[in-house]
Amino acid sequence: MPIVLGDNQYGKAETHVVRVTKQGATHELKDLNVSVALAGDFAETHLTGDNSKVVPTDTQKNTVFAFARDPIGEIEDFGIRLARHFVSEFASVYRARVAIEERAWARIHVKGNPHDHAFVRQGSEKRLAMVTCTDDGTWVVAGLTDLVVLKSAGSEFHGYVKDRFTTLPETRDRIMATSLAARWRYRDAQADWAKSFAGVRRLLLEAFASKHSLSLQQTLYAMGSAVLEAHPEVAEIRMSMPNKHHFVVDLSPFGLANDNEVFYASDRPYGLIEGTVTRDDSPEPGLAW
Amino acid sequence: MPIVLGDNQYGKAETHVVRVTKQGATHELKDLNVSVALAGDFAETHLTGDNSKVVPTDTQKNTVFAFARDPIGEIEDFGIRLARHFVSEFASVYRARVAIEERAWARIHVKGNPHDHAFVRQGSEKRLAMVTCTDDGTWVVAGLTDLVVLKSAGSEFHGYVKDRFTTLPETRDRIMATSLAARWRYRDAQADWAKSFAGVRRLLLEAFASKHSLSLQQTLYAMGSAVLEAHPEVAEIRMSMPNKHHFVVDLSPFGLANDNEVFYASDRPYGLIEGTVTRDDSPEPGLAW
Amino acid sequence: MPIVLGDNQYGKAETHVVRVTKQGATHELKDLNVSVALAGDFAETHLTGDNSKVVPTDTQKNTVFAFARDPIGEIEDFGIRLARHFVSEFASVYRARVAIEERAWARIHVKGNPHDHAFVRQGSEKRLAMVTCTDDGTWVVAGLTDLVVLKSAGSEFHGYVKDRFTTLPETRDRIMATSLAARWRYRDAQADWAKSFAGVRRLLLEAFASKHSLSLQQTLYAMGSAVLEAHPEVAEIRMSMPNKHHFVVDLSPFGLANDNEVFYASDRPYGLIEGTVTRDDSPEPGLAW
Amino acid sequence: MPIVLGDNQYGKAETHVVRVTKQGATHELKDLNVSVALAGDFAETHLTGDNSKVVPTDTQKNTVFAFARDPIGEIEDFGIRLARHFVSEFASVYRARVAIEERAWARIHVKGNPHDHAFVRQGSEKRLAMVTCTDDGTWVVAGLTDLVVLKSAGSEFHGYVKDRFTTLPETRDRIMATSLAARWRYRDAQADWAKSFAGVRRLLLEAFASKHSLSLQQTLYAMGSAVLEAHPEVAEIRMSMPNKHHFVVDLSPFGLANDNEVFYASDRPYGLIEGTVTRDDSPEPGLAW
């Protein structure tokens, strides 16, 4: 039973590049965390330490910085340029994957006016892009993560299986909260990335808010199908939604009622709901994920 | 040299309470992380394990939840009510300190309209209150933390001490970025907390943006004095400002210029600038900190 | 292009259970973080909110606690019992996956003797098990994570591809450090789990230390093949090894030599090397991963 | 009410230096995270941006690396050398404080023998030193943090105050667990640091294990007084001990008894017990803390 090398990839992770674009006194800011992963003809370095086909991760980092000197554009485009570079430049690279996280910044307002070159970071939410390239194709996945949402009405949970380990009471009124991570695969490697992203994000929020929920799964599906209905360029969307439990505190020992007003927000354990919404005629995902 | 008990306090930390207030279909949300610390006549539990004067931390947690059933108001007020309760209710408690972190939530907009009961969390920034009570007084400190700001112009650093370990080049143009933590002490235990907080936060941002900076210390002082000038109710402000270094990437090996456009955002090490701005006639801080 | 539900699963994540086993005055401790994920006939809850086939995640949590009352044994066995329960008990569950992290504790020694019931936690390293069950089979993956290792000699890196973005100097002597995450798939769903784990962990450490390294990839492969050679019960091993860079500090501006003695340990960016070592006749992984 | 500058300090935080010492083929490893903070005549940089008395934090970082080229010794000694340097070298520096965290590494064993130059990191516990210097004195504080301990017997909690918010049942048998942070001040700026540290750490563990506990406060005091009794060089010890709650799971709904065997380990909220043990004739702390 000879031992063999299986799947492998390597690259430079988390190159944190900040790009300032200056139009006179007015500056724009891009804040990106870029991770590169290459796969290809790298058996030799594993088997013998012969690195003659290895593109050092340090070079990958330098490449990210050098490419950032040109206008970055949307992160999907930046990822495509980088991924194609690695595939086309190096014979040993069969597949390049570039994953980018973008943090948003807004202008600080001074006496009501947006400032030219001073910014405040917009929370923990991140916009994501993941681009995969080979000689045969380019796959683009976009997404967002750490979008924390909560609804204090319009959520029920009942009618579930009961067994000998069931103690959960059914409820017609609960808080539903999650920290959304969503990634969607585009049908083609070209689209109006900024417009698509804004549209998808808005629909995810609107569906979360509007859909009366009988389960977090139902909400997930409603969010995903709202996206697919309005965005033909999206082939598939995958979501991960931890159920951030908010338990009604029992105030009866203190002679107090608690009509779903005072909640204890629990950290662990948490429900974790993961699901995909797609089309029955979506193109194959190929190497997208 | 007999061994003795020195300073001590105890309490329940990080009770995460979420309060929903319902006015018909319209809900309001308060998301608080409350920590209580009590000091007083607690030598016996240390020395002999006699707990007859100990208010269990579990009871403190229950108290937070029970008090949250009444309208919470501003976190300074909620802290005052809680702290006074512990001091007045229990003879053994000499000093109660209640520290509260508040996370902000905004309404989700659906088709342009704010939703009644669906919310999205506003980033990592936290509003802070710390209230200290004894029979003799009440001290209120407010603050904010994790407010990340950056300016891509208007920041210089030169003219500093050079010794044999100095390699830093002087600069007339750099990125200045920090994650601001600020806490300010009020002159009295009553003020228009919401208005003060909004005003202080706005001035901190405006001064950061507007003040042409020759050092992060100068910016810190400008921010603090802007607050004190406009807010007579504030006796003192303390700020901690890590210098989140953004280094200009040397692209010359690749034949590229980099005129302060492409930066590497470094995590560690970082400068850490801490300072206080106060008044020469501020009342003594007492037990505020 | 009708919209359809794709892959989905749900469950309770991170139920943190601590089990004390008492033999007279002598106690044993198990510290487990258990995550359950179920897949199966759950389309209805997504599409209509009909939960009649849903086993609540709260029930899953209760089940973990209830099962922890029996002797836990090795985490692989505990995972098998839990996963089989969910598959066999509920018609709607096609596949159950149970992932467990175990933290190690050692006895505190008092005057040289191990204490009966007092323990100190052993660092950040975690032992892992992931068990997947259907009616047709059981797959067991074991692993470890956060095992941080470093060698200060016996590591070179040279002979790699150079292009216009290459600035990294070749080296015959560098620090090599990583935080190892390894997971290995067992050929069968039964083995001497504790003995296998101890053997694999020992071999991973020994190969890291002993193998003269020309690249982190070579070290990864050496570690994996050492495991497969000695452990016929292991079909495949997957490793993720971030290259935790330690850069030689340039002390020449201060008139000091630095012969690989003083290093700056960098956080980001980092190389990330991922690879699999397997056998050419390994059974198919099936649903193991 | 003129506005004035109050307390302030600045410095470079978290310079992560790894020092390899080579005696032939045998290497030793020191892994330190060093933070420097300077206070003194720094009003001008705050008020006008005149940096002529400012020692850049970048220079402080360089100094840490340059000083690391000499044998480091114990971290208390390294801190003293660094702190004295800043005070003696720069007229503007009145007070220098150097805080160091040390991570422990052990040799990897290969076939039972300790390896010359391969190491495995020892968990999350950190050894601490904090040295403060002025022209008038040197103060040394040592410590440790993230030492997680648990006892599954020998801990009771009862006899406490009951009020209308009390629901906690009294217990004669509970798990007591904490993540210990302890810092102790030395009487003088010279001692056998390594021996003192080892002795204090051992006594903290032994007292935690051995002392039958009626409250976490009693355990804290027992731990501190054990240290002071055996270590005359220690003037004072301060401890912070979060009560990491382990709740007995109610298995009665499942028809199962739970005689303190199955516990749920909770993250938040947690009790937080802080206390100091000192001597009635300890020298004043001065600038130690």
C-alpha cells in the first residue's frame, strides 16, 4: 500500500493591504485582506524538497502589493487579475484561488460635511470575494460575513419532533437572531459586481426582516430564494446562520411578569443552520468552491 | 510581618441582557453587557469562608435582569439604579461599581422604510458607562471603545530624538489610524447622558479629522480639549490610542513608484498613546475610576 | 429556472460538557465541546416552515448531556454513539455528524504527588474527533489542532522560482514554525482510538523535529508519511500548516551582527501550506469529510 | 477653567521577539512579547506637536531587538535593563515601564530523547514581568496569567445573604474552576527571579488544590497567603479569579440522576473575584503598579 501525495495547495494568507486613491484633496480608501492559494505541479517539493516549481509565498505577497498599485476596482476584479496572473505566469500553477475580505470605511462628517481624507471603519461586517482560475475557466464567488441581525417579533417555533430528550417548549413568539455568512456563486465571471453585491445584501436583509418565520431554515430559504429570484446572474447561494439564542428570563421568582421583554443572550451552545438555495438549471459549480 | 487582606472586590461580570420595549408593533432594542463589582466588609469570606455578608454573584445577575424589566433609559441611569441598589440594600457593601457596554442596533430598512421589529447590529463600537456608588457619592464615567478611524493625509512625524537605535525616517505625510478608547468623567452624577454622549463622540471624530497632526499625542490632546471646551459637564477625559501602523510598501524592486498609495497594515507591534485631558479646577475624581 | 433547495444541514454546535468520573476520592475529568449536524428529509421546514420532521437543536444538546452520563470513553466512541442515535432514532435523519474537541487536563501535583481531584488545563492544543453516520456506514476522522511547534535549525528554503516580484533571499538556515492542524481518516470505524491518537501525535512531532527540511511542504509530507507507515489503520491524513514567519532582525544599523539569534515573530501575512498524504489503495472517503 | 494635560504615557506595545541561544548544536529558546511605556516631559508634543523630546516608539522597538542580542536571562532582568536604559539615556523620560509576557516552550522528544533544536509550545499560560524605573528607584512585579485550574471536589458555597432576588441553591459540593491571573510585587529589585517564580507558581497550584473551599474568596486568600508565608521577598500579591461556572445539568426530565457528574461549562456571565494579599509592614508600592 504505497503512500502517495493527495490534494494540496499553498499560498500567502492575509496580506492586509490598504490602498489610498487620491483625486486632488479627495481620497478614497480600500481595505483588503488578501489570501492566495495555488495548486498544481508541486509534488517535488513535497517528496524531495526540490523547490524549482515553487512560487514563494513571499512573492505572492509582493504581487498583491504590486497589483494594488493599479486601480483596484471591485474586489472580484482584483481577485480575477491576481488569480489569472498566477495561472498564466507560472507553468507549475494549475489552479489559483484568491480570497479577499473587504472592510468598509465611511467618511467622517465634520460640521455636517463629509471629510476629504478622514474615515471611520464600518463595523465588523466584511464583504467577500473568492476567485478561482485555471487555464479552462474562472469562477467567482462573492459574499458577506458577520452581518448580525435580530428580529424581536415574527418568529415562531413549534410542531417539531418530540422524543424522550425533548424539553424545549413550543413558542409562537421568540427573538430570532443570527450572524449571517452568505456566499453566492455567479453564473459567469463577469457581472456588475458592485450592483450585484448591493442588491443581494439588501434582499438578504429585507427577507430576513419581512418573512414571518416558523423556523430559521424557512427564513434561510426565503432569503436565498429572494436573491435568486431577483438576480439571474447568481447561480447558487450558500448560507450559514448560527441561531444566536435569546432566552426569556424567568422573572417569576421575583414576582415579575416577563412578556418577552427581558432576554438573556447566550453565547454557547448555539444552533447552526446551513443551507444552499440554487436553481435546477444552474451550471455546474466546477472549481468555484 | 503578619499577612493581611488588601484591596478586594467581587461581582458578576458580563451579564448580557437584551431588552425589547414594545409600543404596539414598534419595538425598541437595548443590548447591554453588564458587570457588577462590590467592595466592602468582605474580610470574613476571605479569612474563614464565612459568607454571611456575601451577596452571591448569581443574585447580582438576577438583579440585573429584574431591573431590566423597568424602562432602562440611558446606560448611565441604569448603572446608577443598579449601583445604588447594592449599596443601599446591603450593609456589607461599601462601594458598588457597575460597568456597562452597549451595542448599537439600527432598524433594517425594507423598501426604504425602517422596519418595526427587525434590526442590524452596528459594528464593533461599544458605548460605555461606569458608575460607582457609596453612601457618600455617585461617580459617573462614560465612554466608547473600538471606534476605528484613519486619516490618509494631514499627519506628519518628525523632529524627534535620534539616538543610536533610531532608524525611522521622518515623514511629512503618513497614514494615521487608531482604534479609539475614550472614557470621560462627569462633574456630577446627573446630566443629559444621551446628548452628552452624542456630542462628545461627534467632537472626537471631528477633531481627529480636522486637526493637522504632528504627532498622535497632539491629536489626542486636540480631541480631548475639543470635548472639554464644549462640554462643561465633563471634568476629565482619558484616551487610549494605539497607533495602527500603515507602512508604505517599497515597490521600487518592481520598478514601481509608491507615492503613499499602497500600504501594509501591520498588527504588531503598535505604538500605544495614552493621555488625559482635564481642567485645572476639576473636582477630585474620588472613586470614579 | 425554478429555485430549489440544495445541500443543507443543521444542529447544535459547541455544547460544552464536562464529565467527572469518581472512583472513591479519585476523580477523572473529560472536557468536551460537542457539535452535532444532521442532514436528511428537511425540505419541508425550509419550504413551508413545517417542522414535523425537525429534531430541535435543543433536544440535540439534551441528548449530548444525557449520553454523557454513561462512561464517555474515547471521543471517537462517544461520537459514534451519538451519531448512531440520531440516525437510528429519527426517520428524517439521513446523516448525522458529531464533531468533538477535547481539552486535556493534568493533575495538579501537591508536594510531588498527583492530587485526587484538582486539575490544571494543558494548553491550547485540542484533540479532535469527527464521526459521520448513515444507515449505510460510519466514518471516523480523528485529529488535533493548535499544536504549535518550532525548529531553530534544520530548515532551508532555496531553489524556488524567481520572477520580477521576487525579493525573498534564499536561506540555508531559518526558523520553521507552525501551528499544526491535522486530521486523519480511519480505514474502519473501530480501532484502539487512544493508542492510535497517541502514536500519530508522537510521530507528527518526531517527524517535524527530525526531518531536515528544504520546504514546509517536504516537512508536511514527511510527517504524514511517517504516520501512514506506522499506522495501517489510518487511510489518509490531511494537514494544515501555517508558516509562522520568524524574520531575522537586521541589527546592522546598530553595529551588531545577528547570526540567526534575534527574530521578529510576525502575525500576518503568513504562508499557509495544506496537504494530504494517503495510500494508493485507501478505501474511498465516502462521507468521512 | 483652563484645560490642562493630565497623566500620559506612550510607547511601543507587543514587540514579539524570539531569541535563540546556541551552544553548539543545542539551542535554547526565549519567546517574549515586550511592551514599553514612557512618561516624562512630553507636554510639548501634546500641546504643539513639537517632538524634540519624543523617543519614537519605532526606536523603542529597535532597542528591544538590539538588547535581545545580549543574553536575555530572566524576563525581570531583561525588563530592568530596558527600563533603566530609557530612563538614563533620555532626559525627557521620567518613568519607563517595561511589561513582558513569556511563552514557554518544551523540547520535542524523539524516541524518548529531548531534541536539540525542535520545540513545542506549552499552552496558553504566560509568565509576566513588569518593571518600572525612575531615577529614584526600580520596581519589579512578576506574575502569570491564563493558568486554568479546576477542582471537582472540596468546594462548597452556602450561608450567604438571601434577598428577594436570590435563587441560587446552597451547595456542599460543586466544581470550582478559574483562569488565574496573579501578579506579585517584589520587596526589592533583585531576587532569584526564576526560583521565586517557580516557587510562587507551585504554591498557587498547591493551595488551590489543597485548601478546602467555602468560597472562591477563601481560596484566593489561601493561595496568596501561602505565597507570602514562604516567600519573604514578595511584598504583595494581587489575584484575579473569574469563577468559571460549571452547572450541574438537570437530567431528571430524562429519568436520570446526576450526582455531580455531568456539568455544563458556561462562558458568560461569570463571577469575578479580585483580591490582594499583603503584609502589614510591606514597603509602599511606589510606582510598582
